[in-house]
Amino acid sequence: MGEPTESSVRTEVRTWLEANWNPELGLVEWRNKLADSGWGVPHWPKQWYGRDLPVAFNAVVDEEFQRIGAVGVAKAGIRTLAAATILAHSTDLHKEKFLRRILTGEDTWCQLFSEPGSGSDMAGAVTRADRQGNKWVINGQKVWTTSAHKAEWGLLLARANWDVAKHKGLAYFILDMKQPGVQVHPLRQMNGHASFNQVFFTDAIVEPEFLVSDVGDGWKVATTTLMHERRGADGLRTWATASSRKGRIYEEERAEIATTMEPYKWYPQRAGRVDLVLERAKATGKIDDPVIRQEIAKLLIMSKTAARRAGAGPAARPGGIARQAGVEPRGAPGGAGPHLYHRRRRAPERRGQPDGRRHRRDPGVGACNIHRRRHRRNPAQHHLRAGAQDAQGAQRRHRQAVQGRAEEHHRVIVSRRRKV
């Protein structure tokens, strides 16, 4: 079988949807069919409810779902972070137990990272995880936890070793949130909403098989979770948009979204609530002010730019999840995809330089100004982007620049001595 193409993928998913889509099915029943077919998450490994397709084809599959009006797998909330983390680091036991129910939306998840005393210092967590017999016993407190009040499972970061550096003493667990040792209390905001919760653990139990990776790997696993959170946070409300169509499955989806999105009615975020600005401007009549309209346009542009930049992080690189799960992504030879951080080169005439390079070296100095100021960490990479065609050329340009700076320094010292 040849490599998949946009046309072949589109034809295949369209044929499958036309044969299987039925808006009168139950939501969970339909999502189980999606999990069995692999079309719910086509970029996942075939063994775990995917089709091993390059992530670039997700957009093609989404277009066909939208064309026919089909509902996708559950994506809103922390469950997507749980799925990405489990795929990357967990055992087959975890994948068999959790991944399907994440896709169907039967389980709700929460993220238990932040603590009252550590602020943004995630590695400073002091919630204890003590091994007693063949079980882990958890004691401590977490805060700012969204959806903890209705979650079945939590992604818990706790300290299992107090005798090593704080980053190395962490362990990452999957915690049963419905056990007696877990108490959840809402944090009421000034506006009356309770977007967050605080969670208390008193001798909560975690079975040894629900440790993700090994003791000491908690920081590494948590970084994976946060990487996917950064990438997906701006798309949360887009994923959770209900359809107004008629049918049993749409009614169940609307009820699910209403429950999932309840904490986000007024959700304080570092990025603010850009999605509410336009609605507010219309309600107050400020939308008629041209200055206000211009500021709103600037704000929306910045928001879209931030979302685009978030999508260029490591989690969004082609085959990112698959590669972490030990599956070589398909695409360019060797699994290499396009480098997402290469900047577009401006036209030579716009820079005013006939050779089209970003800058030119000063023949009298031998080192470029940009190199001096900004690229001391990796000057070879800087020169590669500046016009060298390969890594050897970049290294050569770097050596020339360094040599030129040394020669200039020597000339300055000699000149000063002669003056003396």
C-alpha cells in the first residue's frame, strides 16, 4: 500500500462517514465506533484507536466531519492532556484502561499540579507520596484545579523523594478522585463563579500500577502535560462549540458541553477573555466607535497570533506524540518534518543588500553586529540562517567572525600601548 495522500484520505474518511454516520445514535455509541475505526484520532497509533496518519491529515478529516455534520471524539477539558501524556509515557495497562473512555467522554479528568505554597514553582511541590507496603499514600493540598469537583481521575504531581534535588524527587500518578481520601472544595470568585477548586488529600491511596513512568520522572512527565496544555489552551472553546442541529446525538453533545464548559463561564486567565470583547462591545454600543473597533481588531490579531505560536511548539511538530510513544512518524525521509522555527527570508531588495543576506560583516571588524549582540549561545545556527547553505558553511562563518573579533581586539590593545 502506498503512502497516503490528501485525496486518498479524504475519499476514505468520506466513504466511511457516509456508511456509518447516524445522528440518532447515542453519543457514547458513536464515539466507540470512531475509536474502533481510528477516524476519531487518525494521527494516533493503530494499536491505540488511531490510523498512524501524519498529523497534517487531521485537517482533512476534520473538514469531512464538518461537511456531513458528524460529531467527533471528546476533546474539551483536561482529558486531551491526559491522553497525550498517557500515550507518551504510560504503560499498555494505562492505555487500555483510559484511552478509549477519554475518547468517548465517559471519564472526566483534572490536573493536580499547583499548590498554595509554591506558586508557579511546580518543582517545589510538597504534596507527599509515601510508599507504604504495596501502595502509595498521598497527603497534601492542591489548588486552582478546574473540574476537580466532577472528575473521575486526576493527573497528580507529588514528592516521592526528599533527599534529592527538587526536580528529581517528583513522581507522577493517576489518582482516583472518587475515593474517601480526596476532598474537593470550590473557590468562589468575586463575580460569584467558581472556576477553580482546592483539593485536599488525607491518606489517599494510589495503587503502584498507577505510577506513570518511574519515581524521579515526574518533572519530565509533567513537562509533557504542560507542553500539550500550552498548545491546546487557545482551542478549548473552539472544540466545545455545540451544534444546533436536530438529533439524539446533538442533544447529548449539547448537554455534555454545557457540563464541561460550566467552569469557563467566566474563567480568569493570563490571556484574558478575548472571546467576550466583541460581544461586550456590541452590547454597550461601543462597536460604533472607530477607535474602539481598531483596538478590538488589534486585540483579536494578537490573540490569533498567540494561538498560532502555541501551535508551533514541540507538541505540534509532525509526529510529536507518535514519536514520544515510540512510533516513527511518516512524512519526509527519516521521519523528519519541516522545521517550524525557520523564518521566511525577506526579499533582497527589501533589505537593501544585493546578496539577500540578513546582514553583512564589517570587513574592518570581521564580526557581524547581530552575532555580537544576540547569538552567542549558538552563533553557528545564526550564520546558517543568515545565508550559509549548510552546517559546514555556518561553522566556517562563525570561525571567521570569532577570528575577526580577536584580530580587532588585538589591534585595539596594540594601539593603546603605542599611545602610552
